[in-house]
Amino acid sequence: MDLSRRHFMRSAAASGLLLAAGPVLATPPRAMTTWHDPGCGCCLKWVDAMRRAGFQVTVRQTSDMLEVKRRLKVPDALASCHTTLIGGLVVEGHVPAAPIRTLLARRPRGVIGLAAPGMPRGSPGMEMPDGSKDPLNLTLFDAAGRMRPFA
């Protein structure tokens, strides 16, 4: 039996396997850039969590986080300690990997970002020794600063 790549591809195409696998082959971006204040340790813990989740993170330290947030149109009410850009979308704060993947897959019309406002205890990078957690109020936002809950 000929198990060459060419034979496999012909067989897979004839059986429809390549068509069925099409959506699986399209993968969302994994490279992200995260800006944070040099003195913030929880930001680096979040970066470590994202790397463990399979993202490729470039870290940029800056003492002017306000400028980064303004440039990327993060509403003041949603500000957190670090700001990330991935696939043209903004991720503000300690957002877990799964909602980031959902945002990248769905790309809701008009939305430019997803935020976990503040520094919620129990979120990635903000894990507490006693396991305590704050509610994670994930919020979508657009370029005009309009916000709505992430569902």
C-alpha cells in the first residue's frame, strides 16, 4: 500500500476529510503584546498564565500606562494594571485565556476590546493563597467607549 503524502492527500480529498478539517485549520492569532508598569508583579504572573495557555507574549514595560490605554481607546472605567493587543483587539487586565480565545473567534461587530476591570482576586495573575475570588465582570468595549457585558 502506498502511504505517501500525495496518496494520503488524494484519499483525504476524495473522502471529504479536507473539507471537514477546514475550520479546524484556521487558527486565531496567538501572538500578543502586553504593556505594563515595570513595578507590577501581577502583570508578569498573568503573562506566565497566557504563555502556559499557548499564547506567545511580547512584554513591553512603560511608566506611562495612561498613554498606552488612551492610544488603544481603553475606557477609564475599565482600566486595569496591564494592557494587551492581540489580533487587532485590546485585552485589558486579568482576562483569562478562554474568553480571549472566544473574543478572537467571534470578533463581535464594532468591539475593539475585552476587559476585566480592576484587579479581581482569583483571576489569572491574581490568585490568592486562600483561594478567594472576586466576581469576574468581563466587559466588551468599542472605540467610542460604549461598554456591554461579555456573554
